[in-house]
Amino acid sequence: MLIEEDKLMDEFVQLSFLTKKNQLLEKLRSKSNPNSYKRYLGSPLRYAGGKTLAVGYIANLLPENVTRVISPFLGGGSVEIALAKELGIEVLGFDIFDILINYWEYQLSEPSALADKLELFEPTKEEYKRVKDILLKHWNKEQLLEGLDLAAVYYFNFNTSYGPHFLGSQSSVYLQQTRYKKMVEKVRNFQCTKLKVQCETFDNVIPNFPNDFLYCDPPYYLGGDSKMFIGMYPHRNFPIHHKGFKHELLRDLLYSHKGGFILSYNDCTTIRDWYKDFNYFYPTWQYTFSQGDTRIGKNRANGNNGSYIKKSHEIIIWKDPE
């Protein structure tokens, strides 16, 4: 009798997951093209390469029996938030960027306190410069911040920047009173109890979860015939996290990983060759990173047919659990 009850409970949980998954996909499905998905706006953080347009594709590939997902490259957290909040899956998110993880810790545990701090800032160019100078001093280890103060300064600088860019220039679009107020309210009201975060490197994370399903969104591969000519992690002027990134080590760890994975990368010959033994497809969308910049330099002319509109060249690779 107990075995029969357990079986019914498993079927109920699976049905619940499938129902949530279908609801999410229908909410994101494009009306003009049923094979593509709209942007998922669940994250309070604007983030370069944040994969807001990849959520539908990745959720669609998620195996039905997955109960926990490990993300070694949390970044802006759009995919992770969707899996945790919309599908009810436990997600453990990691990232090497300590300032980012500090923000996420307070966003998840003390959203009202973080919002209260953000309300002390004025969305003006003068305030942006003042806050940027504070963050830059922290970055240069001249005057260190910590905890909630660091989280607030980071969020204000990043979410009101052009691009968005870490320690970049201000955005006239986001430095508006009404828009900024909406940002702060989104921070205050954000809840995602099934997402946990920690600062750690991918090469320590992946071996520690050999049987868990992974979602990996590593820094873009910039060599070979890759059309990506800049890193965005955390910003091209601060290339500490993509310069020298161990792409080959990630490949080797994923080949030996038993728990299955979904991997989002930029499409190029090297990546296709490295992961030729797995499943893959090529989603298409328009990159929004720096789309307001209409200048056409050598890289844009070569990679986008002379257009400042940056078209995607993404590849999603996946492997089912063994």
C-alpha cells in the first residue's frame, strides 16, 4: 500500500512539474513565431549576456525527473530564477564574481533592506558619478565596502548604467525617477526561496555535484573564428573573468559529468568541435548589449554585415543524465 502511495505521489509531483513547465513555455512563447520565446523578466538585475531570451529554450530541454539544478555561472540569474520560481526546482547558483554574489545574497535574504538603501540614491548623473567613484575605490582596494552597502552601490551602478556595464558610463534611459522607482520596487518585492547562492569557481563546483543536473553559461569563447570580440563578464574593460578562462577544463569536466547538463555558448568552430558528441541547436535573437551605440567599427562591420544591430550567434548544447 505504501509503495502504491509513493508511486501516486511521484506521478503527482511529475504532473505538477509538467504543468508548470507548459505554463511557463506558453507564457514565453512568441505570438509571431511559435518556435521562439519572448524575454523572461524575472530577474531584478540587468546583466550583460543575461540569457533573458534563452529561458524558454532551456526550460523546454529540462528533463522531467530533475529536482535540483547546479549553476556554476550565475551572472544575472534569469534562467536560474525561472527554474526556481516558475518550476519550483531547487537551484544552487555559484559565481566567481564576489561583488555580484554579495548582491545576490542580500537580494535573496534582505530585499526590503536593500531597497531601503537604494531609495537613498537619486537617479541623476551627479549621483551616478558619486556612486561610481565609491565602487571604483572598492574595486581598487582603496576604500573597501562590505555587506549591504556594497550590494546597494553595485546594484545602483550596474542597473543605471549604459550597456549595462560594470563601472561604465551612466544611462539616460535608466536614470529617470519613474523608471528607477520601479527598479527599487522590483528589488523590494523579489522573492525566490528555492535559489541559493555562493561565491566559488566552476572547477570546484562541478566535481562536487557529480550526479546533479547542470546549467552552464560560461564566458564566451573569444578565439578562433568566434564572432564575439569582447568579453562581458563583468565588463569588457575589466576582463578578469573571461580573459584566460579555462574553456578546455570546462569541456573536460562536462564530458565526465554523469548528471546531465545544458550549456549555452557562443557558436563557433571550436565549440562545435569540442562538443560534437552531444545534442545541440542554434537559437536566434537580437543582442541588446550596447544596442544604443550606432557606431560601426571594424568588428561590427565584419560580424554584422555593416549593421550596428548585433544578431545572435548562440549554441545550446545538452546531455541527458546517465
